[in-house]
Amino acid sequence: MRPMRTNTSNFKYDSIPVILYFVATLYIIGTPIGNLGDISFRAAEILKIADLVACEDTRRTLKLLNHLGIRVKMLSCRSHNEESAAKKVIAALDQGQTVAYASDAGTPAMSDPGAILANMAAVAGHEVIPIPGASAFAALISVSGGMDKTVVFEGFLSPKQGRRRSRLRELLAMKAGIILYESPFRILKLLEDIAEIDSMRYVCIGREMTKVHEEYIRGAAGDVLAVLGARKEQIGEFSVYIAGNISK
């Protein structure tokens, strides 16, 4: 049986038990996608007891740690150095350390780094345990009003128009709900492509989700394109839900 520690922190919640965690374990942490208040009690506790926090961007994660009043050793583990950083994480795990991993926002390995690290740690014989948290994917589905039993998470499509349109045609032909992520620089191009394929397809756009200026626009693809197209500029990150059926 793996060694287990009990954390008796200053957090006092009658309905929440004392946090139990294992040493020499990699915890994959779901972090807020915008509102720091969305960090879970358990995620905060694991970050607090971790010997090392590996993260996509140390500057972004440091803001969260400062918000929680946590000081801990950090390690950059982003897409460009994930394999080499994973070796350092495994070395720490080999020494019996508890390691937490967080991407910039949301759940790691969903259009973010983390999959290579999780795989390498598991192959090396270490436990890899998820600490569920915020996800733009799940959050958008919950407010989309979609009725799809099957939902496909595609993340970011190719910035190249030909590839993007080709993949969109494949996705829309599946008759399943679809979740895409897009930048403010290409959101109109994405909506134009969707409307060209099926202007009546129901979509729900989430902009700046959980942040001060969050906004949701629902309707036929052509109508949503007209709403955003009338604006002088597009601001914020976008999550896009496309219904599997033709219209709502």
C-alpha cells in the first residue's frame, strides 16, 4: 500500500472531510478558466501540500498560488518542453515527492499540455490522479441548451481555411454536438465557414466565460455571425457549441 498523508489545515468546513493524499503521486489539477473563485477546495488543498507544482506557464499559475497564499517550488512544463520537464517530474516522484500539474486554465490535456506528462509518469510506475475542476468544454455544454446524447470535443481547428472547412464538414456530418475553441482573431472566419455549410445550424457561443464580461450568444449560425460581425472588434477567448441537429 502506498504511503498516505493526512492534511489538517486551517480550512474548517463541517461537511468536507480531511483531505487524504498519497506521496510519490502526480495530481492533475483542474484550475479556474477565468474566475479564481472557481478553484475547488480539494484542488487548493493539493496545491498547498505539493512538494512541486509543474505548470504550463509559471507566471499564470503563480497568480493563482498567490491568490491562495501558497508558496511552493515550481517547474515550467509546457508544450515545447513537456517531455524534458516530465523527466524532472518523474525524478521528483522517484524521490517520494508529491507533484501537482496545472495548465494555464481549465483541465490539463484538453487542448492544453499534460497528456505527455501523465503518460510518462504512469509508464514510470507512478500513480496519476485527477483533481476535477473547471472546464470550458463542460461549462458551455451546461448552458448551451443542446440535447445531443453524443458530443465531440475538437478544440482548436486548423487556422488554414481549406483544412478548417474540410474538418467542419466532417464534424457536422456526424450529427453529434461539437465543442470548438477559437481565438478572437479567427472567430468570424469560423462562423462564416459554419454558416456556409449550414446557416440554420444552432450554435451557442461563450465569450470570456466566468469572467467579468462573460457573454453567451445563441441562435442559428448565420444569425450569430451577423451579431458578432456587426461589432468593431472581437475581444476575449471563445468557446463554440454546434448542435448535432439542424435547428432548435
